[in-house]
Amino acid sequence: MYKRQFYNSISEVPLSANNILNVGVGSGNEAMQLFSDCKTITFVDIAQSGLRKIKSKLRYVNTLVANAEDLSAISDNSFNLYVSLRTYNSSFFDIKTAILEAKRVLKSNSIIIISVANGFLNTQKQSIISGLILPGTEFVDIYRGLDMIKSIKEGLIATGFVNIVILPTNTEIFISAIST
């Protein structure tokens, strides 16, 4: 699993030892696999149904209905790992505001990991197509994921994050940084 390997490549602390904030958890299927051994975790999403599902499977977790740009229900300097997988490629929120909120809720020297989708499964051909479909069109832009990572990187730098690492895979691009 790329996600756990990526985390292990940037941190010596076991994933389960973190106080984790997972923003944009969706239905929770992936999160349940990735974080099943993590006991201090808060899942955030705009959809109550996904949060109910994950809470029914992992009863010890905290859940919060909120969006990435407004985590005001969370205190400053509360978490040492912020994870958001394939949420920042949404055209429904402002990346810069979301990064500011991530910075606010993270303790100093904490890790942020964000990923954006960079491909999808063509079910007819059973193959992966690189890129993302531009909203409102059928056009696949092979650079859209890279452009989004560039925008996220610029936001991280502007907000004071350091030690930025980017890892592209066939279907996802990961970016991590350390809060200051």
C-alpha cells in the first residue's frame, strides 16, 4: 500500500503513535484499512453518512462534520499528522484556505500528507488512464493532477511548511511537508 509506505519513508514515528486528523474521509473504506490500528484519530467530512459508517466500524474514533476550509471546531495545535487523500482535487473548496486551517490545527514539527488523484480506471479497457477529466467536459487533462500538486506546494510554502516531498504513482500524487 503506497500510503503507508509513503508515510514510513517520511517519518520514524509509527503511524499508530500519532494523533491523526483525516480530512475528507468519504465513505471511510480506505481509512478503515489504513488507520485500523490507530487509536487517536479524528475523521472529518462534509457527509454525515460516511462518518456514521466509519464510526460503526471503528467505535473509538472521533468524527466531525466540517469542510477542509473551516475546522473551527478543532483547537489550534491539536494534531501531529494531517491526512487528506484525494480531497484537495475537489473544485468545491479553496486550497489556500484549507492549507491555512491544516497549519492552524497542526502542532509544530508535525506532518501533513495530501494526495490528489492523477488517473482513473477505464472499465471498458481495464486499464488506467493518466490525468483527470476537466469538470464539465469529457476532456482528460494529463497535467491537471500535477498542476494541483504545484498549487498545493505553493500554498504549503507560503504558509511556512518545510521539507516538502512529492511522490507520484500511477493513480495518485502524494505531497508531504512539515509544519513549522
